[in-house]
Amino acid sequence: MSSFSLSRRMTGVSESATLKLNALVQSMKASGEDVVNLSAGEPDFAVPDAAKAAVVKALQENRSKYTPVAGILELRKAIAHKTNLQHRELAAKNPWDPSQIVVANGGKQAIFQTLLAIVNPGDEVLIPSPFWLSYPEMVKLCEGSPIILTCPFDKGFKLTPEQLERAISDRTKVLILNSPSNPSGVTYTAAEFRALGDVLRKHPKGKDIVVISDEIYDRILFTGGDFVSFLSANPDLYQQTVTVNGLSKSAAMTGWRIGWTVAPKWVTDGILTIQGQSTSGINALAQYAALAGLQLPEDYFAQNNDRYLKRRDLALEVLARAPKLKVIRPEGAFYIFVGVDDFLHSGEDSAGFAERLLRDGKVALVPGTPFGAPTFLRMSFATDDESLRKGCERIVEYVGRT
Ligand SMILES: Cc1ncc(COP(=O)(O)O)c(C=O)c1O
């Protein structure tokens, strides 16, 4: 018998949950079936021309050697500037500077490195559900314990201060917040963030808890107001807050792998050591593209936002024809989280429903189970209007006949 084995830290870590569904979509398409795929987790818009041009220029000028581990200085300056605009009160006294920023291979690596830098085996990481599906798996890879705080549909999928207070234990190390949220599209108001911050301020363990605020969808927002970050609502908590962002969603640059952390020095030092000994500075050309992405005019973001908003409203209008579908109007990101409790067969969860919907209704949605919501499915509206309308009509038609 072989003695090969994976490390203990791999125990219970799931693979990507969408693989099986995607394989089915591909095989149905290959056999000529007309499937509407509303499972995408990325913008359908092209990469901005300015980013493409910046890469070509950097390549021609041979700016493609190793870069500093944290990223080129111009890019980190641009990120500091962007972050300071979002944290005006904090920035007035204590502005972020490039030394507090590490550019990583996407928001994903930025979050993972942060957890790796601060979580000890057995530490508890609080994750409000529904959550972005990688959070608990990353925590397990760091040998921490993901503690899922269920935020029900009728509470707007949001963490309440009481719930946070009850969940804090002697082993709590991190709280992960994500606004706007993938998968629910829910956003927190400044007052809601402040109320969560108050719990950390008052609780005897509160000052030892690091907040990872995942703000990757900050530029896709339908509230009509300015984006609200956790730290803009709680500027005094900057020594225990790590802000994560990137260009994957805002500038449609998913494949370029550009994300970053903005963090106090003590965390940044840890992240830098990890990145320095693992990936080093990210692809040099992607960094020049990122600089161009950060310098895009406000109009670029506003126009995209407008297109997403119209699509959201189109999808909501069609889905409303099936009133038994549970839907929360998303205030950001490009997903609608749809509850199908009334349509599940006995013993079935959303994965079973998603498979039926795909085979018989010819629409692909992502099951909510790996997002911590087993009776919901995630529908992406990052697709053209015609496919979106057709997909939503098929969903309505399918639930009408099941
Ligand atoms: C909530 C959330 N955080 C982080 C990420 C990671 O983004 P990136 O593609 O930049 O790694 C995603 C991507 O889907 C996401 O939805």
C-alpha cells in the first residue's frame, strides 16, 4: 500500500463547486443544445483599450523584468490615492501610503495571503453567510476554523451586531465582510458598518479581531450614493482592518490577476514575507495595465454601472412573473440570488435543482450550497440583454411547470 498522502491541512477543503455544472453546460453545448449560461462570475465587457495600450507600451519598452515584491511604486501610489478618496476622514489625519499596499495575483491571493499571515491553527474566522465560496476553504487551508454566521433572507442577508457579539469567542481572530456581496448583491450602510464596529470597540476581545473587508465590487453599485467601505464608517479601526480590492470586476480585467491589500504595517509585513517567498511581485506587464485601469475616467465606471443597472432591472422585471421565487433586489455586484424553496423536491438542495433547470429548462445558474445558502441559486447578469431576458423567461417558465 502506498504511503503517499496529502497534507492534513487539505482535509475537508473543497474543489471549485462550479466544475461539475460547467462540464455539463459544455457537453450540452457541444451536442448542439441551446443553453443560456447565467453562471459567469466575471464582466462580459472587453478589457479597456487604455489597459491594452499600456501593456503593449511596457512590453516594447522592456519594462517586463522582476518588480518589487509589493508591486511597482507608481501602481501602489495610485492604489493609495484611490483608497484615500474612499477613506476621507482617516486620510485627512493618517493617509495610506504605498508602503501599506501589496499588489497580489487577484483579490483571491490578496485574501488568502492575509489569512495566512494572521491565522494560527484553531483560530476562528467569522464568515457571514451567504458568503463568497472561497472564504471557508481558504481558512481551512490556513488550519483555522471557519465559523459560519447564517444571515437569513428575511434579515436581508446581513450580519446583525447582536449576531456578531454572540459569535465572538476567545479564539476569534478574523471577521470577513464583503459589500457589495457576491452572491447576494447586498450592501451595508455606514450605520450598519458602524454598529458592527461598535461591537468590536466594546467587546473585551474586539480589539484583537482583524476585519478583512472585501471591496472587490465597489465600482458596481446601485444605491445611488457613494460607496461605503467598512473603514470609512470606522476610521478608528484602521490598525485592525485589511481592505481588499482589485480590478477584476471594476475594470473587467479578471484574467490579468490584479488585486491588492491596503493594511496596517504589522499585517503588510507578514503579507510581504509570504508573497516574497512564494509568487514575488505579480506579472510586470499586468501591473502597467493596472496603472492604466486605475486611471480610467469616472465615465468609464459610470457607463458600465448604468449598463449593469439596466440589466438588473430587466432581470428583476421578468423574474417577478414567478412570485414564489424569493429575490432580494441587489444593490451592487452583478448577481441576483434567487430562492427556490418552493420548487425543491423532497431531500433536494439547490445543486439538484440547478441540474434539473439546466437539463430541462436549458439555463445554467450556480447552486447556492457552496455559498452557504442551500435553497438559493446565483444568477449573473453580466451578460447581454437578449441572453439575460431569454434566461430569465426560461426560469419563470420552468418553475411554472414544476
Ligand atoms: C467577493 C469576491 N472576492 C474576491 C474575488 C476574487 O477576485 P479576483 O478574480 O481578483 O481574484 C471574487 C471573484 O469572484 C469575489 O467575487
